[in-house]
Amino acid sequence: MATSRSSSGRPGPGGRRAPGSQGGQKPRTGQGGTSFQGAKGASGRGPAKGSAAKGGPAKSGAAKGGSAKGGAKGGTAKGGSSTGAGQDRGPRPFASSEKSSRRMPATPYRPPHRKRRPKNPPVDRLDQHDPDGVRLQKLMAQAGVASRRVCEEMIEAGRVQVNGETITELGIRVDPDTVEIHVDGVRVQLDENLVYYAFNKPEGVLSTMDDPEGRPCVSDYLNQQKNERVFHVGRLDVETEGLLLLTNDGELTNRLTHPSYEVPKTYLVQVRGPMEKGIGAAMKAGIELEDGIASVDSFRLVDSTPGHLLVEVVLHSGRNRIVRRLFDAVGHPVEKLVRTEVGPIRIGDQRQGTIRRLSRTEVGHLLASVGM
């Protein structure tokens, strides 16, 4: 009796070849076993009588997707080779079609880096440098000059002076209690305890902080909740309206009121008209008064109405009632007098009887006007 041969292509029962061998076709060898090209799958579960069952060998054929009965576990997958016991399959290489279809991911656009700021040279050699102080740009930003970044640009541009020395290098530290900082020639006020106000004084208010007779005075318009002790810079007579500066900066007050600094003051004067020609030129040249010659720096006609004239005069003299006495001397007594400017500070559209705090820019220009 003929016996069936194994799946290597030898004849099976009755001299028949196993299906898939195709006339001695060479087997394909895999890891741990062999499989035949074109084999559709493994055989059925039971033995076939005299022939292999549907593409698989009799009895000893491999189970569907696995090894033959009694063989090692982990047999071949459908259409693959049978594996031996304890042997693992290696990694499957990419097919040629998969290799050709692979593409590198698109690289996202990255803008160029900002140019790095060059390192600053050491500032220890500078006379104004104080290792225990505050950075100059930080101190300027705290004083309200500008943002810290803009202050750095000002320093690099040579617009900042420290105690009279121009600084162009970042990193310098200064003592805020003793240093003087100027930006474009304007003093930066660093002392937060010093305050500066503009008061639009109404007519009938005394230029004093206290009056024994109980008449209206400057202190009646101050906000007592601030508990700030300030005093007025100069005086306006009781009939005169307009700008009166209030501060607790003693040095500034002294310079604003001292005649040697010649701080200009601007007034609007209403007088009776018409006015003869040559009055303005005579006031510029100087008018003889009981306490000496007095003059104005400028004289300008602003407006005229029937019977009235509005004149703007600028003078730096601080003598008592000087404007009224000048116009009395030329035969045009003052009907109404308003001071509109003191140095760089203007009353503008500030409402009468109100007090406003000067901005840091205004304070800087005011200090610069008297050389501070």
C-alpha cells in the first residue's frame, strides 16, 4: 500500500502529488519551515481519503493558518511558511512601492532671529557709576519719562546726561537720592515727595494760606485729604485772576521768584480804549515809576471792542502790582487782569477755582527754565 508523501512535493497516497506542487515546482523557504507558491491555504481539519483536502496534504498537512497536527505552535499564517518551535519572524522590509511613496514632512517656515544686541562694555570706568545704585533706564521709567525700552534707546542715542555727563552705555547704576538726570536738557524730577500744582485763582481770593480776618484764601481750595503742605510761588493781588503755582520745592520757589533768573510772566490786560499810538513802544523802552524804571518784554494788541482793548504783555519783573502801575502811568487804568503763563506753564482751559497737578513734562520744563 502506497503511503502519502510529505508536503515537499513527493507523491501522496496512490501516487498523486499534493495540490500546489505543480509538477515539481520548487518550494519557497521561510523561517522554520517551507511553503509552496500558489498554495491557497492549509488543509481541512480531518484526513482526506486518498487525496489532499482542498489545497492541503492529508493527515499530516498544516491546519488553516497553523502547523500540522503535532507540530510546533506558531505555525505559518495564511499563505506563509510554517515556523519551527521557538523561532520568531524578523521585521518585514518595506515594499518597493512603499519606499518610493515616502516623503519627508514639510519644514515649517521660521523667520530669521532678531539680531542680538552686542554686549555692553563695562561701566565701572564711568565716574557716575554707582555699583549699589539703580539702573539708569529703570530710574527714568519710574520717573515717568518713557517705557524702559524707550529709555534705553534714549541713552544709546546720547540724549541723557547724568550730573552733566552724557551717557551712551547701558548698565550704568546711579544713586537716586543724589543724582541729577537730564533728558534733552530737561531735568527729570526723581523725588516723589515733591509736588507741583497749578491754581487758577479767582478774583477776590487772597494769595495766602491763612487769613486772620477769614477772607477767602488759597488753602480753601486745597484738598485737605492729601495732607500735603505746599506754599504759593509769588503773589497775585486780590483783584487779579489767573495762574498761581503751588509747590513744596523750596529751591524752585526761590529761583522762580528771584529777579536774577528773569522768569517771564504773561498777562492779559483789559483797559479802556482807544489807545494812542506809541504806547506799546514806550512801555518796552521803560516807564519811570516811583520805585524806578519798569518795562515790558513784549506788548501785543489781542482784541478790541467799542470802548475796550485787550492787550497781552510779557514781563519778568516781580515787583508789587507792576502791571497795574505801568498802565496807570500811560493813562489807561486796568479794568481786568489775568495772568495766563509763568515760564513754560500755561493756565490753558483750566476752570477757574480749580487746582491741577503738573505733569512730569511740565515739571521738567519748569525746572529747566531756572537752571535746575
